[in-house]
Amino acid sequence: MLGSLRRALVSLGGKYVRGVTSVAPAPSAEVLAAELVSECDALLAAGKRINWVFLGAPGVGKGTYATRISKLMKIPHISAGDLVRDEIKRGTPLGAQMAEITSKGQLLPDAIILDILKGRVQRGVEEGERGFLLDGFPRTAHQAEALKHFAEVQQALNLGLREEILVEKCCARRVCRDCGRGFNVADINYPGDPPIVMPPLLPTGTGCEGKMEQRADDTEPVVRARLQVYKEHAGPVEEFYKTQGKLTDFEIQGGIPETLPRLLTTILEIVRATPK
């Protein structure tokens, strides 16, 4: 019995000292980040591409985490939503058409999204980018199938969060009108098992104070409509990647400080298992 306990602790990175058991603390986000950089460097040095997608409902934090993770993986973060919003902001005829559709909480036609995204991916290949971390796409099984024709995805990470928290987070999103940096004014504290605590992400000390704006489509009726549309299409997309052995589910249970180390650990396990 005692020998089994010793062996179990060692396998967890702990130790057994003169009858006293202890478990080593989990690695910090900084340590995990350094390990991820090293593992991705090895993949890139072997000539591999790193093409990942982050799946999840609107407001789950795909962009927030993709921005951080993509820097460590040394690949660009491509947000389908940002590509669309940039087109709308530039006031093009296509942008006006997209604005009318998204203001109602509806999905954009596949042909529009695919055309914009394909151009961005191909431009990256021409410029020597070694992959991408894509968020906000694909949202339908048809989109996932179409994506295969110009970019082979190696891994899909599916982020999950309780719906009421998603609604609150979406309605609290803010963007700096000058630099485009995103913030969130929601102060979330939901009871449960486990309880979910997410402090606001405010612009204090960033120079963005007083410049924050709310997206026109981040109102509760539109957010709930977007979530309903998402739920109708999410299952087939998840199944598309699951049948290929490429889907990993990850449930968010707290704010960035609590979530990032868990997320890094999950991603490290996937990258380490990727053939070099």
C-alpha cells in the first residue's frame, strides 16, 4: 500500500519524505509558456506547419486566448470576425452587405467568409508564415469541409463556458476606438461547482481610458440570437473534427490567471504528441 502511494506521487511529480507526502506545485504559466515555445520551435524546425482552430460560442474568449497562444506558437492569429469587421469599417459595398446581415445576429454566407479567409491564408503562405491559429471559423460543417481545400487543420480546440456567462461577457465587451484593443467590463461571480469568477478586463494604464466603444451587435437580443444560431451548427462542426481525431474539448472555469495554465498544459500535451 505504502509503495503504491509512493509510486503514485512520483508519477504526479510529487515526493515522499520519511512518512510525509507532498505533491509538487503545478508549473507556472511562465514555465509552461517557455516549454510550449520550445516544442513549437522543434515542429517548425522539422518543416511542419501549425494550423489550428479555436472553436467555441461567441464571447467564450477565443480571441483572448488565441492572441496569447499564437505568439508562443510563433504563428499568426487570424480572426474571421476581425477580417469581417475590417471590411465593414472600410465602408466597402461588401462591408455594407455584411453589416446588414450581422446586425440581425445572422451568419454570413459561406462564400463571403471563405473568399476573405482564403485570401488571408494564401497571403500568409506567400509571406513565409508557418501556419495559423484561426478563431471564429469554421462555424458550420460545410465551412469546415471547404476550409480543407486551401488549409489542412491539424487540431481543433473547442472552448466551452456556461451560456448565461457568455451573454454577460458579450454584452460587456468594449473596444478602443483608436487602437482596436479589446476589453471587458463584466465582473462575473457565478456560484456553482466549481464557482466561476472572472474579474473585469479594464483599460487602466493602457492609454485607452475614455476611448472604449461597444459593438453595435453586442446587445442581449442579438447576442442570444447569435448563440442560438451557433448551437444549431456547433454539433456538426465538432463531429467533423472529432471523427478525424482532431478535436479537444476545454471547459473554461475561471478568469485568465486560472485558465491560462490549464490551457497551456492541454496544448502542450497535444503539441508533444505531434510527430516531429
